[in-house]
Amino acid sequence: MNAIENLNEIRSRIAEAEHAAGRPAGSVKLIVVTKTFEASAIEPLLAIGERVFGENRVGEASEKWPALMGQYDGIELHLIGPLQSNKVRDALGLFDVVHSLDRVSLAKELAKQLERDDRSGFPRLRVQVNTGEEPQKGGIAPDAVDAFLQDCGSKFGLDVEGLMCIPPFEDAPAPHFALLRKIAERNRLQQLSMGMSADFETAIKFGATEVRIGSAILGGR
Ligand SMILES: *Cc1c(COP(=O)(O)O)cnc(C)c1O
């Protein structure tokens, strides 16, 4: 199977999962995760009109995407990996959406940049929640998210649209997706970034609005 066939297959599975969950067709956005893949592997997808992509490193994305953006209009790029404070400026120039707002110091840095620049072109934001409370993983602890969101708005002037999580590898993902949805609902957030190659159908059942899928489309890394 090549990437285009895989993409078509994933799109139909997303449609089926939307239908099974009683959700409107097209309510889930597919983010094709292209980390570690070179431009030559991504181009066939661009050529057939795919426009929404995710990368997990600012440096790698800066090397790959500006040239592709020069060739293809309307690319929407999502940062799904950790953002170091010293990379914020680079990230703001490149990404349309940042899924990894995961600490106070980053919120502060983003606010600083927002003061400097104007709001147009500032990325849309999701707060990463460490639903499994794993020490090695980024994200706000579930019981601290409400206060963090409060601060993002009132202290830092950041407009957060949603939440993101990566369930622990060894856990069943459903309880993590359910928890993320519950936190989003009580904070009236619209966007739920959850679900990867192995678990996106479950995520859609639990209300995902964005799924991040890499290996099921582009192959193993
Ligand atoms: C790599 C990655 C994905 C995609 O994972 P696959 O299993 O290849 O679909 C999704 N989200 C994040 C945060 C990632 O780093």
C-alpha cells in the first residue's frame, strides 16, 4: 500500500467512526503527521490536495516546510510536540496551531510574543494534558488544568481553543479520552486533539475533533 491508498483508507475509517458515533460527516479533522519523513514522501499527498499536517519538532519543520509552502498554497501546519521557550519565535512564524501548551513558562513566553506582534498569524492553541500523569511526558496534570486555563486567559491573554492528550502507551486509551472530554466540557472548549494511528476510532467515539495520524498513512518510522 502506498501513502495515498493509506490516506484514502484512513479517511473512510474516519467517516465510518463519525457515523457510528452519530456525529456529522466531516466533523473530525485529519492531521497527517509527517515527522521524520522527507519532503519527497510528503509531496504526493500535497499533489492530491492534502493540506493539514503535523510535526513534532520545530527545527525539523523549519527545514522541511517553508519550501513546500512556497510550492503549495493553503498548507495548515500543526505543532504536536514539545515547544522549548527559545524556539517560540521560530514556531510562531511557521505553525498555524500549537497543541503543546504545557506549562506556565511557555504561556508567559507566548504572551510576550503576542505583545510584540499583532494577533493575526498567532497560532491557535491547545493545552496538552498529561492524563496519565507520566513524569516523562509533558502536559498539565488533570487536576491543575482548570486553574491553568484560567491563568492563560486572565493573566496571559491567550485564547485557548482546546485540549490535547497522548495516553500512556500501555493503557487502554478510552478512559484518557473520556477524561480529556470531561475537562474540555467543563471549561467550554471546542477542540479535542486526541487519537493516533492505533486508537483514532476510539478517540472519535469519545469526541475527538482532531486526530493526529502518521504511521498508518506514511508507514513505519
Ligand atoms: C508521532 C505522533 C503522532 C502520530 O503517531 P502515529 O502512531 O504514527 O499515528 C501523534 N501525536 C503525537 C503527539 C506524535 O508525536
